[in-house]
Amino acid sequence: MPLVYDELRRIAARYMGRERPGQTLDATGLVNEAFVRLAAERTRQFENRTHFLAIAALSMRQILVQRARTKRAIKRDAGGQQVTLDDASAPPSAVRAGFERPDPDRPGDVDVLALDEALTRLAAFDPEQAQIVELRYFGGLTVEETAEAVGVSPATVKRQWAMARAWLKQALEGGA
Amino acid sequence: MTPQRWSQIKGVFNGALERPAGERMVWLRAECGTDLTLFEEAEKLLRSHDTLGPFLDRPADVDPEDLALAVPPGAASDDGAAAGAIWHSGDRVGEFEIIRPIGRGGMGVVYLATDRRLHRNVALKSLPVALAGNTELRERLKREARAAATITDPAVATVYSLEEVEGHLLLASEFLDGPTLRTVINEGPMDAATVHAIALQVARGLRAAHEAGVVHRDLKPENIVITPGGAAKIVDFGIAWLEGPGHTHQAKLTRSGAMIGTPAYMAPEQLMGQSVDARTDIYAFGVIVAEMLSGRHPLSVADAAPAARERTPEDDVLTGLLQRIADHCRQTSPARRVRTARELADRLDGMAGVVGAAKPAQRTTRFWWEFHQGAAAVSYVVMLVPAWFARTTIGGVEGRSFFIATTCAAVMASMLRLHLWFTSRQHPTELPWARRRSAAWIRLADILVVVSLVIGAALVAAQSVLDVVLLVLAVGAAVSFMVIEPSTARAAGIEHEAGKAGGAAR
């Protein structure tokens, strides 16, 4: 899929040359930078910015899930040498978002694979909430942008977002 | 969790949040009444809500390395066809004998197999095991497969049967040997005539499917196979929704790891999780046509321009027309897209003349049509000479009226023909449009000329030989527009448009 995807990767490659190792980028910045760069080149294509943002959010989710899966597979192949959270020798970059376990130093981090699975379950009975989480978390959209993309009021987004977060937290802790 | 139950919980959850923190539990208790599980579920959610902390508070952090190393979806599925295959050459599965695994889709492995009852080769697609245990999904799959099996169009891979063998659900369909449109696009830029040929077939396939009530939902170059004979075949009708994006039952299917569909061909409404209908396929069609024309996805970054290639002006013209259709299909709002696949097929069909024009062999036949238009225009003007003499012979008001009527009709017919002649010479691609617009008027003018000539001949009566001249002219004009013109148009490859225009004129 040569679109937003490639642009996101190109931006990442540029950052890698510049930033210090282990530095992460946040979804909001990435997605907006991709939009500005793509829009500058082909102004007409993105008359609908929210369409672009939705594609970007979905792409980000796929990228993160795919990478998390690859890493888990690599780790399994390495002969069961499980790097656990308690392992003080684990390099911080190995437990970044997208990896299997959350990083205790980064309280906002979550297990992407578990989140992806829970989100897919949520989509089965509340597609709108799942969509909102995807846009907010993976796409880094603001409440207003999300409202525009989904076609509901910002107040509704806030309500749905709060409930989805509560349910997901519960689901990730094994309670649902 | 059912959607109904969830919205019940949502109601009390939101209601409780509106109350001051101290009164919530009392209110919730009263609100739930005897439904204790509802109370428990809502209470658990509220507790989770109160202890959210920074959970999902900030957008995802991304390690740039993850981004750079990510493999675009779809790329991985092309290689390792046999990975995950549970049957091998020679295995017997129900009435089928496996020849070999031929590919791997998001849902499962596709095998080439022989149907031992009918001795024909089929493509056998194993569907997710999760389906077998879900009655609702299976019923829907049966319905969709049945509907897909009713589609009879050369551009749609025929669905033969849905089988259940040893707990596996298998879909048998036409086996197609050939590269997918994705491979063809990757090989390099395609010429406009080829793009038109493929687009027309796909549009007709969509028309047949949509009229049978089946929407594809995951139309993309990977789902279009090009046979060695150059025919385009859409595959996965009736099952694309299983792995297709935006489907709520995805949950049950992707748990084992199948990736959600590729967003690149998803219409805005599909991405937003809104309702999906035939117009969603039309959006995807537009993206595919644009991609065939340029060699890259319309939303991709323009860094690697496809190799330049020799183009004729006719090629550019056809490219422009196809581009316009693609743009029209890719409108953000479904209401502003090309409305139906039928309309799409008709419009592409209408370009046959331009495709013809792009072929050198058709040059001379177009010439005769143009010659006819020019000659007819000149003849109508020359006709005014005998009409002028007839005016004086008839004399009086009748004479003047006859001459005015004949002149008006002849000038109209002549002008319109010159207009078509000019359009054909200068803007060949606009010709079908111009013909459509003017066909009814030309026909009207022709008939008026003939009628007024016949009336003129009657008025002249036996006063001079002019009546014979006028009658001969009338017959000549009638033969010209009723017999000669359709023949030249047909030979020039623009007859189809005329047929449609004739229909519109009636």
C-alpha cells in the first residue's frame, strides 16, 4: 500500500538519522506531518482531511500491531529467553509501545496486541466507539477532529471515548 | 456482549456520570432495579472509569524503527503461498482432490483442486475455522455465496458451491490462471486502450453483481485476475465482507491474526465505519482506474515517476477521459459519485469511438463519416437555389413561407453537421458527447427539410419541372440521413452512440 504508509515510513527514517536512539514519536505529530507533506504535493486529493486522517490512523494501527507481532515471534524463536519487565538489564527501547509489555516508566503505554484484540472485540458491539479509539489513540486526533471524522458532536465523542477507555482498561486487565 | 445489552449499559453508565460522585451508586441501584447483572457491569465500568489514570490518555508512541521496518499489508501475502496449508497434493477433501496450494489470503489458504464429481478444476478457498461455530455468520455466508453464485458475467469469477467438510468451510469457485491486476500494474505503465478495456470489463462485472444485489466491499487490484486471453475477472465476490474492512463481525475472524483489510481502496464512509453500499465499490473502482493510468496509487507520494512512454494524442485524450471517470468515482460524498455501475459501464462503452480513433486502422473509416457530414452540410445549402426559384413559382404568402421554412431547416441541419465535422477534426474525444447533444436536433432538422421539400413540390404542382427537382432532393436527403449516415457512423466505430442518441430522440 504505497500511500500514507510510505510517507509515514519516510518520516520515521528521517527522524532516525536525527534523533538519539530510542527516541519515540507521537502519533499526532507523525500523522500531521504526513498530511502536510502529502497535501503540499497533491493539494486536490485531500480536500477531505478527515478521510486522510482516518487512513493514517488505520495504517498506524496496522503498523504497530504488525511490528509487535514480529517482535514477539522473534523473541519466541530466540529460545524462550523471555525478557520480562523485572529484568533490569532489558534495554528501555525493547519495551517501547508496540512491544509485548507496557513499560513501567511510561505509564501511558499499553500492550498493543492486547489493545488491538480488545478493540476488535469492542467493534463487534460498538463500532463507533472502536472507531473513536482508533482515531484518538492510533491517529492522535483531537476530540474535534474525531468528531468531524465520525460525524458526531464533540460532546458525544468525549462521552464515548470515556466509556470505551473504561471498558478497554477493564478488558486489558482481564476483567471483561 | 450484544449491541442491545451494550447500549443498555451505556445508558446507565452515562446517566450515572452526570450525577455528583457521591450519589452515583444510589442512583445506579435505583435505575437498574432488579437487573443485578446490569448494575454490576455498569458499576465495574464506573470503577474502571474512576481509575483510568493516564490509560490511553496520550496518543500511541511510535518507535521510528518500527515504522521504517513495517511491511505494507498485502506485500507479505504474495510469497510463501503454501505457508499454513493444512492439505497437500493428493489429499482428498470431501469430493475434492487437492492438486496444490496456490495462494494465501487474509482468511485462509487457496488450493487448486479437482472436483471429482464434475472433473473440473476449481479454486478451493478454506474459510476461517471460527466461522464453523457461528451460526449467524454461517447463515450470512450461505446467503451471500448463494447471491454471488447467481452473478453471471464474464468478468466475475463464477462461484460454484459452498461446502462443509470435516468442520472446514470451503468455497469452490472458477479456477483462474493468470497474474492479478496488481502484478500487471507493477510491471509498468499501461496504455490507455488497455486500461479502458480492463475498466470496461470490471464495470460490467460490477453492474452484474450490483444488479444481483451483491456488493464486493473489498475491490482492489489484488482481487482482479487477468487471464492469458486478457480478460479481467473479479474474484472473492460474496466473501470479501468476511475479511473486508469495517465489518463488525471482524472480531470473530481476526482474533487468530488476520490483518484488517487494506485501507488504500476504502471509501471514506467505509473507513468511518458507516454503512457500505454499491457506491463503495464505485469508489474503489475509481482508485483502481487512476492507479492503472499512472502506475501508482492516487494518494501515493510522487517520488518515483513511472518511466515515460511514447504517447499519441489520441492516447492522451483517452487518458483524460478515463481520468475524469476515475475522479468522478472518487468523490468523497457517495451522492456525488457516478451513481451506478450501469452508468459507469455505459460511459466507458461510449468511449469505444475514441478507443477506435486511437487505432490507426480506423482512421480511414472515420474519414468517410466526416466526408459525409461535410457533403451533407454543403448539399443542404446548395438545395436553397431550387428552393429560391420555387418561391417565385409558387408565389404569394405560400411561396415565402415555404422558402423560410426550408431555409431554416436546411441551415440548422447544415450548421449542426459542420459542428460535428469540426468537433471530429479538432476535438475527437468530445465527439460522442457532441453527437449525443445534437442528435435529436439533427434528426428534427433533417425531417423538416424533407417535409418542407415535399410540401414545396406539392405547391409547385405542375407549374414547372421544379416539383420533380424538389421531390428528388427530398428523397436524396431522406436516403442520406436514414441509410448512408448510419453506415458511415457504424464503420467509423461510433455507431453505438448514434443508437443511444436515436433512442433519446424518440
